[in-house]
Amino acid sequence: MRRVAEATFESVTASEPSGPLNPRVPQGAAVAALGVGLPERRLDNAPIAARLAVEERWIVARTGIHERRVAADGETVADLATLAARRALAAADIDPADVGLVVLATMSHERLTPNGSALVAGRIGAGSAGAIDVNAACSGFVSGLALAAGQIESGRIRTAVVIGAEVLSRLLDHYDRRTAALFGDGAGAVVLTASSGPTRIGPVAFGSDGARSELITAERDEGVIHMNGHDTFRQAVDRLSESTLEACGLAGVALEEIDVFAYHQANARILTAVGERLGLDPARVVNCIDRLGNTSAATIPLALADADERGLLRPGARVLLAAFGGGLTWAATVVEWGGDRNG
């Protein structure tokens, strides 16, 4: 396990300037609102179980999933991302014209170009915003959050929209027992704004392991996700546990001071294993995979929306975000929920 650094939000994000292009800017980045974009169609386990020649309870026992959302014919990643972004902006009461950056985390955008974030920026009316796609598989949303927060903390922009969106149902071998029942479609978004209070997005604990890249693959010509389930499970538990502790250390908070753990919803057994290893109260660990499946980069914002609906995201709550996915990649951070806008 990596040595955990001792640092506070302020000491990491407001360090002394290193030159004229890196001024010390006394502002943080706060989550102003959430938005969700889900397909209407719900797919339960019955047809999948029949196709795989297993019982429905076999799927539930191995994944914790009872149903997932599936995109309609012609419904795209950009469609779901746009819906989530519009809802987040409406909830934040922010004019899309004031958005300085749109970040879309996805591994399933249907086109090589144009990039999905540019499509979303245009559709929501953020005509002057920068637009960046991030592909870090399941850890893409936390990576995008770090990118956008850094731009706000530096003073280069004041408002950003960060989205995780996937249509993974079209990347499946529907006869592969390891993946056919695992993935779903959906999108979640957050609006980030400059905050006059202390920094709300903590330092991000990043990691990668390209030596194990073959555990999760999808070739461009085939367009199908393949996974070594057993070894991926072990890596996920190890990396999520390690990055949780590292993110807490970087933020200067103890594990028991975290109010909500919003992990990547990869598999219910992974959530249980991480919780048991770290001694977490199950009531503080978000588990919405039973209704949504694994939506890769969208799982973190969808987990946040679930926690919000349950009343867990009160102002000032400390929320741990951590994700692990293909690459291998992982990322974790502590968010202090809420915060006054600065301007």
C-alpha cells in the first residue's frame, strides 16, 4: 500500500505559487447540483437468465443486480449526457452560457469524432465552453471531476459541467456469463462552481497498472467487452480499499469522519468486500447497483443521486468518491458537500 500523505484540502490546493502562470487563487470548487439521465426501458434478469441457461437468482448472487436500464434504439451517449447536464444546470439555476467547460467521461461514445462533450455543449447552450472527453473507463468521472475542479481552483473558469455517460448494452456479448448481466446504460452529471468557502473537492488519489491491462478489454474492431472476472474482482477490492485510505489521508480526514461512501457500482460483492475490509457502516455505503447495474463512468454520479434522494447529502457532509476500472485505472477523492458560490 502506498504511503498516505498527511495534508489538508487547503495545503494541497492552495500551495505557494511557482511562477507568474501559477498564481495562488483563494477559491475552491463546489458541487452546485446533480442531474440524472436514464433510459426509460428497464430490463430485469428473466430474459438474460433464459439466454444464459441459468436461474435469475444465479445472477443476483454473483452481481447483486435485479434490473438495469437499456437505451432505446437510436438513443445515444450524447442524448443521455445532455439530459443529465440539462437537469443539473436547471437544479443549480445556472445559465448554460456561463459554463466554461464541459467534461464528458465515457468509454462508449458511438463516434470517433465529433467528441461527445462538444455535442453536449452545443445542445445545452454552452456555446463558449471548452469540451473534453475523458476515457478512463469506470474511473473516468472522478478523473473528469479532478480536471474541472483544477480549472476552477486556478481561476481559469468559474463553472463546469462534469458528466459520466455510457451505453454499454451495445458492447456486450449477450451469451458471455461474465458480462451479459452486468452492465447497464445511463448518465449522471454535476455542476461545479467557484466557492468562496474552503476547497470542497479534495486532492485526488490517482493510480494505474498497465501491466494488468488485459483483465478488461474491448477491441475497436469487435466492440465487445471482455473481462477476467475473478482477478478483476480482487484488483477492484484492493485498489478501492487502498485509494479510499489514500484520499482520506490527502484530505486530512479520518475514515470514520466520512459520512457517505459513493463507490463505483461495479458489483454488489465488491462493495461488500471493500466495506468489510475497511470496517465501514453499510448504511453509509451507497448501493444502487441492484436497480441500475454497472454503468461504468456513470456509476459515481448516479450513486450520488441515489444518496441525495435518501437525504444523505446534507450541507457539509464528507463524501468519499472512489472508482476502479479498465486500464487498469483508479481514482478517489473526498468531497465536502455544498458550499457558497463565489460570484
